[in-house]
Amino acid sequence: MSGRKTLMFLAIAVIASVFCLSLPVFAEDHWSGTWSSEWGDMHLAVKGNALTGTYTHKEGVLKGSLADEGKTIRGTWSQAPTHKPEKDAGAFVFIISSDGNSFTGKWWYGFDTSKKPDGTWSGTRK
């Protein structure tokens, strides 16, 4: 490769690397941390595209994955006493606000998200 082509190749590689490395940062910066919600305080952590979390109501547990460039979380919730469906586990979807300081969402008893949600779930960053 000539010197000019090598330089152009390196410039493109650096730009692509910076872009790829910045994708998960958006998600982590916008979801990880403590949130206040109608189900108590939530503590969320993101690693790659996976989210884990807890909430204070009935020893709640959240597991999910990021979608829509980190703006949406789709996952499952479970809580005491059984952490099993039909009354103690189900699905959820959260969508973060444009400023990253609040989210709105919905939840279901069980995992059939094609039916009408059983409730809404929202929160604000603490």
C-alpha cells in the first residue's frame, strides 16, 4: 500500500473503532444507576447489552436486554414470594426519555406481551 492509502486506511479504522466503542457507553450512561419508581428504588447495571437490576417491592429482580440503540429495555421481572409466573413474574418494556433522566414502561403478568399490559411502570433517576 502506498503511504497515502495506508494513512487513509488507518484514519477509517480509528473512526470506526471510536464509533463502535461509543455504542455501549450510551446504554450504560443512560440506564445504570439508581431510579425511583412506583415499585420502590431500582438499582440497574448494564454490561454490554445485558441489564440486571433489583427493586425494593417484594425483593424484585429485573433481567433484560437493550434494544433500539440502548433506548429500550425488554426483559423479565420477578418478585417474592415465588419469583414465578403467574402472579410473581412477567415481562416488561422500558423506554428512556431523551434526556436520560426518566423512563416510562409497561409490565405484564406472565410473558405474553401480545396481550394488553397489566400495568404501567415509570421512574426517575435519583
